[in-house]
Amino acid sequence: MSVLNITNKEIGWLKLFGDPAQLAKDAVYFFVKNKIEAKMEEYRNKSLFFEKKYESTFHVFADKVESDESYVKAINAIHPLWENDMIQWEFYHKELEEWTKKLRDILEK
């Protein structure tokens, strides 16, 4: 267990609304939850940029470039830097998955 440094004045503020220990715990929970949701939104928006650009989800796009040579030729003609995009897109996709797992862990509290 860790200890937070909260002044007596701050404890007094918390007492206005209930048990200071529980309120501090709740505040940390909501702070972390909100920060995780902001990260998820950031990576979701970055992924959506590529979904719109390539008119596909990441998984479908990745499957097509791995299995369909004609698709790769067509994409290469339109978006010659698609491989760089795919690297970024994969990173954003994985980050979104990781932050989603963290949020699930927190919500299971």
C-alpha cells in the first residue's frame, strides 16, 4: 500500500463529501480512467485516419496486403508509401488494444 501526501486542509475538503480515504481512492480511479479514455480516443482517431484513407479496417488491410498481390499493386499505384502508413497504423492499432485492456482492468475493480 502506498501513502499519498494530503494536507489536513485537503482532508477537510474531502470530509465535506464523505470518507476522505474512499473519496481520494475514487478520485484516483476517475483520473486514471479519464486519462486512459483520452489515450484510447487519440489512438482511435489516428487509426480512423488510415481506415478512411484505405477504406478498410487494419486487420482487413493487413490480410489483403499479405495475401493479394493484385491488391498490393493497386495500393502501390495509389499510395506508394502505404508500407510506412501500415507501420504507423499497426502501432496505433496495438496501442488502442493495450489501452483498451488497461481500461477493462480498471473497470473490473
